[in-house]
Amino acid sequence: MPVSFDFTNVLSFITNSEFENISEFVKQAHNQLHQQTGPGSDYLGWIDWPINYDKEEFLQVKLAAERIQQQSDALIVIGIGGSYLGSKAAIEALSHTFHNQVKGNTEVYFAGHNISPTYITHLLQLLEGKDISINVISKSGTTTEPALAFRIFRTLLEKKYGKEEARNRIYVTTDRSKGALRNLAVEEGYETFVIPDNIGGRYSVLTPVGLLPMAVAGLNIDQVMQGAKAAYHKYNNPVLATNESYQYAAVRNIFYNKGKSIELFVSYEPGLLSTAEWWKQLFGESEGKDEKGLFPASVNFSTDLHSMGQYVQEGHRLFFETVLQVKKPSLDLVIQEDPANIDGLNFLAGKTMDEVNKKAALGTSLAHVDGGVPNLVIELDELNEFTFGEMIYFFEKACAISGTLLGVNPFDQPGVEAYKTNMFALLGKEGFEKEREKLENRLLPSGNSQNDEVKIQ
Amino acid sequence: MPVSFDFTNVLSFITNSEFENISEFVKQAHNQLHQQTGPGSDYLGWIDWPINYDKEEFLQVKLAAERIQQQSDALIVIGIGGSYLGSKAAIEALSHTFHNQVKGNTEVYFAGHNISPTYITHLLQLLEGKDISINVISKSGTTTEPALAFRIFRTLLEKKYGKEEARNRIYVTTDRSKGALRNLAVEEGYETFVIPDNIGGRYSVLTPVGLLPMAVAGLNIDQVMQGAKAAYHKYNNPVLATNESYQYAAVRNIFYNKGKSIELFVSYEPGLLSTAEWWKQLFGESEGKDEKGLFPASVNFSTDLHSMGQYVQEGHRLFFETVLQVKKPSLDLVIQEDPANIDGLNFLAGKTMDEVNKKAALGTSLAHVDGGVPNLVIELDELNEFTFGEMIYFFEKACAISGTLLGVNPFDQPGVEAYKTNMFALLGKEGFEKEREKLENRLLPSGNSQNDEVKIQ
């Protein structure tokens, strides 16, 4: 099985009756989801997406990717949150570790995912003398971070190539019909791709949002969709005993109700670091509301066994681990005999490095279970486009069920507005005058201000 | 003040009497630390290090760095845990964002911090045709990850340059007098640097462990040590009211005792991502023992406001935030007017990008406080070698006090051995036969094995 879930290492922490007791609730969550009767049912377009996606647009994505590869040395992907995390995860997991430094590759850089002038200045310096194209990804076109970056890169392109040629180098992924970015694209005649109305940002990696950057980086997006399709069929039934995606959701819910507060996402390949970041958004944004939800955190082993390992083994027992394991390594190396054997590692000679990595993983898992840390294992047969697509859908489906079991709307993100309102008010945006007044009073050096200089006596 | 600590945003969560009550305990912890009477007192060499470090060796580090810059296109730093996190943090914080891609720079790559055959194969491919030097960093020389990588790179160098010239390209940072790596270095005549006996890995960034890679990357390590020295004097007194490093330690302890489980390290510059990883090792490894300790996690804003932001604003209220803020940006950009104003961002025209970044930070802090998340702020005047050195020492001192207040030995890491023992046993290392037998029985498909294939009914 390309993607499989193994919870044997939680069986000393959870009883069989706990699984039995939750199974009817899982069925209920499944029915709410598939009958679109649960919270957030306007955002369920991702469920059937692996079979219902727009095949013509998919072809257009591949053609655009080829054009970008021909016309440019580098693609700048402008997006934030769900508009960049999925493609970044895929490219890092499936391409060369040093993709942007390998000759012949179309380089892919991300921008508009921060407001750091240092980052963007350095990126502009790096791009000097390179031919570039842009893929700007934003539902509205007014989100501050990507909109600021797009201003800068659009101006750069128009200066560098002239307005006409710049048009051929700007690719827009946005709302089907409305919004500032759609309007601009129509006006300027940019090539466009659609962010479906009924698919939220964190569920959008299998749409053009994620697919175009992946294809430009050289990934086989047909295989990504094939993997997702396989997962669609595999995780389409309500029975806990046979649906591994739901088993993962159920175990999460059981541990949360037992008092675990943190889920620690573990991988043993550096290429999976950004997959962990994508996973954090998926689960954190879906479940972190109403003062509930497992806190999603991540580590990369064996690297972090030498930093966070001590805590995981013996610290506060408030978490469980979800290990993303890859069965067959993409590459491997045989460890050589050293006649002097100064490091004492000759007992490893003839073994492959992946064998050592796997024994580290197994040894760690056993040690952590002994230390009171339950271990879930999600295993990919190998790390390729197919299993990546399958894994994405495995997590998406699990997240929807898990959030529903938790009693939240897994598809909204009301809390994301709070800082934006304050930021706009502090920056003097029109329409935020009242908020500005309130904040300014609060920030006054006198009175009961939070920022008052108070000294410890 | 180059580095300062502001806890005004926690004052609605902590009362003055809590500070008063803890102040005598802080004094006690300070005295234990400075009189070397507390737990782990064999590992206090870092306290006086900023004034007592070996000035001759420091000069040798600078000369070696110059030689490496002249002889090679790239330096491979081989180390794990405290042997790479500090220099990686410094280089990412203080160098060009795309350091390794900027012409004229001596590239710096890390290896031996994982067991991934994919990573090391890709790195070897990338280095084809480049002149390279190695800095291998290991107290013993037998830690699996760096020892394996050193085998590979030493062989590569000897093949590429011959044994004689390879010797001139291998720089060893290890124990002063004993261990496999020291013995090899003496035998082969490699240039060596000392990891002091009384300074643990996570406290070693200001020794040659961190300084040599930093210097090769072009950082001014004199300034790093100047900053550390300033911090040594600044945080050398036991009085909570005036010692900001101790204030940070005290606030952490108070929140832990109030039931907070997670400390979320926040920064607003992508260049500080690895500083967060360094910080996680420092605090996680120092405090995560005896089933205690705050779980250290990190986010990079505004980036992650679009992924983890929802959770931070409205999820389970089990954490507080420690924000590392940089006052004066390294670089800045003025936002330009766009006549069409399609994105509606003209209200920002004429402002700098850093102003927007700062208002995002302030708006976020206020929103999170409203959402029940206390905010500590550690502010660096600017991000340079001096403030980096000062910040390192600020955290080191705070961590020692914090761990002492928690009642643990902040300087050991007994839990790190558990997975190693299992790994060695599973790999058939001599001397681990009994453990191997135990594990093999446990892993048998029959019996009460944890890995038994159990199905949910």
C-alpha cells in the first residue's frame, strides 16, 4: 500500500473499547461531511476534487509550466499560507535538495510570504541578470504580504522587459470571477488559473495553487493527481476498521480527550521539513479555535534527537508523535569499511545509510514508547509524486473528520482577522479610524496602557 | 540598549507579588550558579567564557578561516546538535539570505546532522567541481551521524587531493586531549580547535565550535565576542529588578507554574528561523527532564500568521509567546504609489516595508494579548554580530537560572542515550547483545509485541 497508517505503538495507551466507542461518531462525522450537513459545508470542494478537477485547466497548467521553463531561469511564487506551503512542501520533498543550485533546473523562489525588507532585497539581488516569471497566488489580490511583493515584482518585470513582454511572464492564480487580482488580470490579459470557491487555502494544494509551481520545478503533476485519486477511493468509506485516514483522526481525538495537548510531527528526511509546515497549517488552522485543538509542532530526526530529543524522551508528558516514515529511500549509500576504524563504526560497514536511518527510527520509536510517548506511524512506500498526492489527501480527509469530532468548524479561520484589523488601524487605513483611536489610547504612555514602562521593585 | 527585555505585555497575566515572591529564589539560583554549588556545576565554563576565552586560539580561528576562504569554494561543517545549530543560526541571521548563491562568498554547507542518504548524495553532487574544506566538530568523534559523514568526506578529500593536501583541508574541533577524533587529528596532523571540557554542546556556540564556521562565512567574530562580553557584565548581578536575563527566566517559571505548557518563540525575520532552532535545543535539552519543562516551539511571523495564526489567536490557551524583535532593520524599502491602486494598498505608499512589518508585530501582539496569550518581547537594537553575541549570552544565562528554578540539572541530557542504545542494539553493535535480544523479542510478530498487527474491529 503506497500510504499506510500503523497505530500499533499506541495500543499500550488506548484500549480497544475506546476505538469501538468512537467508531459511530466517526461514521456520523463522515456522513455530515459527505452529505454536506456539517459546519463549513460551503468548503467541501476538495472532497471530490481528485476526480472532478477541471481537466482542461490541468492541461493549461502543464503548458504554462513548460512556457515558464522555456522563458525563464527562475519562477517567483508570490503567495502566503495555503498559497505557498503545499507547493513548497512538494518541491522540497520530491526535487533535488539543492534544487535552485542545480544547473538546468528552473529555479523556484517564494516571495510575498513575509514583510521582511531584508528577504525581498536579497531576493532581488539574487535575481539580477536572471530571466524571471511570476506566479502570483491570491484569492482577493489584497492580502498585504503578497500584494506588496507583487507590486515590487510587477514593476521590476515591466521595467526589465517592457509592459508587453511582462504580460507574458505574469501568471495569476485567483478567484474565478471577482476580486482585485482577477480584475487586473482581465484588464492586462495575464494568463489565469482558478482558486475554486469551495476550496479553502489550506486545502488548495491539489488545485493550480500548488500544481503550477510544482510543474515548473519539474514534478510530474499527473502522478500527484493519480495519488490523490487513489486516496479519494481508499478513504471514501465510513468504517473506522478499514479507513486508515479516519483511524488517524480517531486516535488524535482520543489522545486529545485523554489530555494530550501537542501532536509532534516527526520525519527522518530533511526534505520533509516543509511538509511538516504544510501539515501544521492544515491541522492548526482547522482545529485551533474555541480554545480547543491539539497544538501542532514538528521535529526532524535524527537531527533533532540531538536538540529536542531530551525533551521528547523525558520532558513534560503532554504529547504524542506522528511519524511520517518513508519505506524505500530515494537514494542510498553503502557504508565503507575503514581499516583504522577510529570512530568504531566498522560494525556498520556493508550496511546502507538508509538501514541505519531506519534502525534509528525504530530504536527511537521504542525508546519514546518506553518514555510514555505514543507513536503513530504513517508510512509512504517511497517518496514520489504519487505517494505525495495520496498523503495530502490522507491528511485532508483525516483533518476534516478530526475537526468535526472536536466540534469545531474545520473550514473557517475567524481568528486570522484579529491581527490584520489592528495592523490596518495602526497603519492608518481608511475605515479603521475607530479601531485606531482605541489602540492609540491603549498605547498611550500614561493611563492603564499595556506598554507602560513598569519596573519590578 | 542593544538587547533588552520587555514584559509589559505580561502584566495583565502576572501580579507584582509574583515577581516579588520569586526574586529571592532567583538570587538563590544565581548564587548556586556563580558559586558552582548547584546541579551540573562541572559545566559552567560558559559563564566566564566571554572574558576568559583563549585569545591565542581565537586568533588561530581567524587565521584558519582566512586560509579556508583562500583554499576553497565551500566549507563543509560536520556536526550535530550544539555542534552546528549555533553557527547555522548566526550565519542565517547575519549573512545574505542566499549566502551560498552569492558570488565571491565562501559557501557553507552542513552535513553529519542527519542520516539521510538523499541529503548527503545531493550534497556530494552539488560539490562536484568545487574546492572544499571540512570542519568536523565532535567531542568524541564517535557520534554516529557526524562520524559517518566524516568517513565519506575524508575519503572524498583524500581521493580528490591526495592524502597530503587533504590534511591541509581538514579542520578538527574536538576534545582538548582525548577521544577518537583527537587521536586521529594528532596522528594525521590536522589543525585542531578545542571544545572546552566544562562547556556542554548547547552552550558551545561562542567557542571555536561556532566561531570557525561563522568566520568562514565572513562574520566578524570579534564583534560576536564583544557582544557576549557586554552581556556577561550586564547579566552578572543577582537582582531581579535590574537583571533582564533573569526577568525572562522568572517570567518563564511563573507561567509554567500557572499551567502554561508551551513557550512559542516568535520572530519577524526569516533569517531568524535557525535562531529559533538553536533556542529550542538550549531550553528543551536543559529543562525537558524529570517529566517537566516548557515545550519549546517556534513560528516565523507574519508568514505563519497565515498558518498557525488561527491557533495562536483562538486555540487551546496553553502557551505564551516570546517575541524576538529587531528594532532597526538591516535593509529597508519604500513602498511605491501605484496610480491604479488595484490592491488598495496606496495608504502604505511612502511608508517603508519595515514600518509595515513593525505594525504587523504590534497589531499581532495586541491581538494575542486580547486572545489570552501573554507576550514577552526581547528586542535587539539591530541584527549584527554584537547583538547576536549579546543575545546568545542573554539566553544562556536565562536558561541556567530557569532550569535551576525548575529544580532540574540544566546541564545534563540523560535522555539522549535511550534511542542510541536501541539503535546500536538493532544494528548489532558489540556490547549491546543483551539489549538486542530484548528488543528482538519485543519486535517478534507473535506474543505481546508493540508492533503486532492489531486491527480495529
